Amino acid sequence: MLKKIVLFICIGLLLSLSVYSDGSSNSQAVVSLPGQIQINNNVVFNTNGQYGFVATYRRPDGSSDNEVYSFNTSTGQIVDSKQVAFSPTAIARDSFGTMVVAGSAITSSPTAELHILQTDQQGRFSPDSCVSNISVPMTGFGDFMPNQVAISDLGYGIFSNKANIYVFSTKNTLNHSCGEILNVSEIVSPENYRTNNQLINIDFSKNNNTLSVVWRKSNETFSILLYKLTNNGSLLPIEVNPANQITNEVVLPPGEIIAKGSNVAFDDTDSEIYFVSSSTGTIYSCNIHSTGGVIEKARYQLFADGAIQASLTSPRNISYRNVQLAGGSQPILYISRPLGISRPLGKKPNAIVTVRISDASLVSAKMFEEESTMNTIISSTGTTSYVVMSEGHIYRFDTLTGETTPLQSLSDRVLNIYLQEQTGLLAVTSMSESSGSVNLMQAE
């Protein structure tokens, strides 16, 4: 059943942003990496934020790299390094110092290599490590090597090769060894696999070990699969659609597109999920403990691309926070459009919008006139978002008032931004001509 609460927001209500920092630096430290990084080379921190970790996927000469580094977040000094997979990208870390680094192996057939590492309290890597190797189907032009990897605090990692979902062990136990594949959920058969029939995104919540998987079934047909990771490493389907052949499938209305790079957000109890359609700009919710189907919360023309090809390649990012205000808690969604587009009939700029979940009303919104890729990070309190533009500008956005403050402007090409909540440290990744950096600064 589809309940519609349609909310159209005039773009004119959004204020344009054209100011930026004068280039003055408030960096605490800069980590100079001996290799190249890309947007998927994320930064993770240890529990107290004293050390950070990042991998480089290419050497300065452009050849494949195979290193992951730890660094001191106060000084920017590299503490240790470890050889891992070729072209490593994403890192996932649990609460106990175990990390999974996603990369690819140079073999006759495409293979994802997931290196499992241990770190100590001084930011150094343990000598022992293990690997999970997973074959990846590729159809040629237009296909991609997946790099998303999730890790739980139960001792398991999760990876999708775009056709199946794998659970592997991240430690040695009496029953299985580190790196051993424990569970495979087969979704797309080899004979049916193609670029418009594949799994394109996974999101994992550690709160209750809930997994969402976005399934692109055709250019205009999308669905979301929901699972619960159990204590023994099994993926238990969450029955949200008992009348459907696939009972754990949230079926989207025809024509609603979830672009590659978009995500699914969970509320703080993992009982509700939220996602945004790139084609219509509609925000949907779904209660995973009921069979009521998807609910249309609001529709934003600013986020609607309409045309299929544009919608398939223009992601929407969404986050959930339960914001504590003077009158009590207020669940809020944060939606951003990282890639603006220009068309003969109009422009759809980069933007961030803040929405109350209770009545789908607008809290704040901001358009950015800069024609560059945008990435954001939301604080755990939900009151502040930090925004970076690939051209180098960094902003602080007050999500309750809409006030935007320029913080800094970097000369390098900016890739992404990360926040260590305990220390209030921002880490901004960037690339010069042949090497990457992690720019560390205190959140203001």
C-alpha cells in the first residue's frame, strides 16, 4: 500500500551559496601519502580517535599499489603500513581493532580480495592477517568492481559481488578460520547477470546487525532486500512482503530509480528504512516489522532527474539522526545531491535538505552554485553538516537554521570528508597530481 504525502518545494526557497573561504588554513596536520587515492579510499579511526587508517590504490607513477597506512591524527605522521590487496580502496573497522580492506586480485578472472587485519592501541598492524577471495562477475563495458564491505562486532564481514551476498569470518574460532566464507545468499544467477540486473549497494547497521541490499532488476525496476545477521554468521531474510515470491523484498513503484552510489538509511532502532528516488525526488520509508509496503514521505523537484540515464548515474545520499531539542527529540532526515546537472530546460545544482520525519516538513535547505562534486558528513547530534566541494571549498552547514559558514579552501582536488565524533576531528581526503593527502582539522 502506498500512502502519499506529496510535498513540492520551490527551488526559489533555497538560498544560493557563492561565497567561500579566503584560503586561510586551519589544518591541524596533513598526512602526506606515498601514493594516489580516490573517492572510495575512505578514512577510518580507532576508538579514541588517536590513529587513522587509509589505503592507497595507486603508486605515484600510476601503477597498482597495495598498501594501507596508519597515521597519528595529532601530528599527521605515518605510524605503520601493511601490504594488502592490489588497488585497495574501502576499509571497514569493528569496535575491537579488526579491519577489512577491500581490493582486487590480479588474476585471469576478476576477483575481490578482502584482507583482514588487526591493529593495536598504538596504531600498528599485527603481523598476522588473512584473506577472503571472492569471484566477481563482469560483463565488460559499463560494469564495475565492487568495493563496499561491511563488518560487524560479531566477528563477521559482509560483501556483495553484485550477484550474491557473502558472509565471511573475521577471526579464528573453534568452528571456522579467519577469512572463511560461511554463508552465500544467491540472488542473481550467472545466466541472468547483466549491468541492468545486479546488486548495486549494501548498507549495514551495527545497532541490530541489519543489512539492506539495493537490487537493480532493470533500468526502471528496483527493490531492496533486507536481512538480519545472526550470531552464527547466517543471513536471515526479514519478511516484509509475505505475499511476494521473495519475502524479504521491498518492491519500489515502477519507474522509481535508486542510482548507483545512493544509500539506504536506518533509524536508530533499525525498525524503519529511508531512501530517495533519483527519478522523481521522492523520499520513501518502510517499516521492516510490518507488511504495509513503502510510504511516500515527501517529493522534492530539486532531487528529481526524470530522464532514465541521468537518474541511473546521479546518486542521492540520505542520513537519519534523532536530534535532541529543547522540546524533546526530533527524528530528522538529511538528503544531499552530490552531483549537480545542467540541462537546456534548467539546472539541478548540488544541494542538501533537512526534513522532519513526523510531518515531512522542511527544516532547512541549501543549494550550492559551484559546479563540482559535493560530499557531506552529518554529526552524531544531527545539528551540523560538513560539506566539501571537489574544487577545494569546505563549509559548515547548520542543519536547523540553514546558516552556512565557509571554513577553508584547499588547493588540491578534494575527494571526501570524515568525522571522528569523540575528538571532533575532520579528515578531508584530497589528491594532487600524483599523490594523496589526508587534511586533519578540528570541527568548529
